[in-house]
Amino acid sequence: MMGWIGFGAAFAAFFLSHRIPLRPPVRARLVAALGQRGFTLGYSVLSMAVLAWLIAAAATAPYVALWPRAAWQNWVPLVAMGAACVLVCLAAGRPNPLSFGGANNDGFDPDHPGILRWTRHPLLVAAALWAGAHLVPNGDLAHVILFGVFAFFALAGMRIVDRRTRREMGPERWQALCQRIASTSMLPRPASWTGAALRWGMAILLYAALLWLHPVVLGVSPLP
């Protein structure tokens, strides 16, 4: 019973830590006190700490099997996480006025949308891939709740962010920007081939680091 209580407490802390600091009055005070970079750094550290607690709490919750484990299941997150790493590295730190996580959005060039040609929300797609793929080899109740909730909110978040940005930009401007991006080539030419190569290299390094850290941090090898 205590394991489920701890799991529930970690979930509550996770949602509160993502809800309270982002409320406009609270965020404004924190940004005023810490600066924008300080707020972003602090929020990131808090989010990662609470996420680590939640994952640890899921591992210590009572084991209730929902489907059996099979060796092939490990291949699902191995493949999906490769795609997730590419999405993260192609999107992180780049302008993206249509979703969260963008940097220097005023400099966004819709004629060179990059990964946005395929999805407006690359970071949310990466989160959905991470969560959905990890459902397959983790068929116990606690992990199904954990990854299922994350997958649901990542997918639902795309519609929520679309509504918010559409409201903030105005429906006509939002629609025009989306249509302009959609009119570019399905294989968009990068604004900088050197920058694109660096980001693909970062994706490979990130994937290798996750493979190495998985058994070190979580005590479970991701390999079949």
C-alpha cells in the first residue's frame, strides 16, 4: 500500500511542479526574481528531479502484471528512441513560434522550416514516442499508468498548444503560417548544412548516451 501512496504522491508533485510555476502571476514573479534564463534553468532542474522521483516511485510500486514480457518488446523503444533523439536534436534551441520550446522565435523563417515541415510539435512528438514505446516492454500496472499518462498528455498537449498559439497569434496569421510551412518541400533544405550535420551528430551522441546511462541510472539494460 505504501508503494502506491508514494507513487501517487510523486504523480501529484509532478503535475503541481508543472502547473504552479507556469501560472502567469507565479511565472511573472519568478522571472522577475531569477531572470528568464534563471527561471528556465530552475524549472528544468525541478522538472527533471520530479520526473526522476516519479520513475523511481513507479519501480517501487507493487507489481501487477497486465501482459507478459517478451524479448522482442525491447526493440520497440530502441527504434522509437532513435527517432525521438533526432526530433529533439533537430528542434531544440531553434525558432518555433507554433509550439513550446522554441528559441528566438522572431527569427523563424517559414521558407526553411526544418523539422516543422513534418510536425509543428517535435518535442511533444518525441515525448509521445518515448512514453508510448516504453509501454510495450513495461506491462505492469504502475508503468502502464506512468507511460500511458505521459503519452496521453503529450498527444493532448499538441491540441492545447495549437489552440493557445492560434489564440495568441490570431487565427488568420496562424493559418497562413501553417499553410506557408506546408507549401515547402517534404524534404526541406536546411538553412545550414553544417548546422544540420552537427544536430544529426548530437542525435547520435544523445542516443548512445541514453543506451549507456539506462542500466547505470535505472538498473535495467534497454538491449534485447
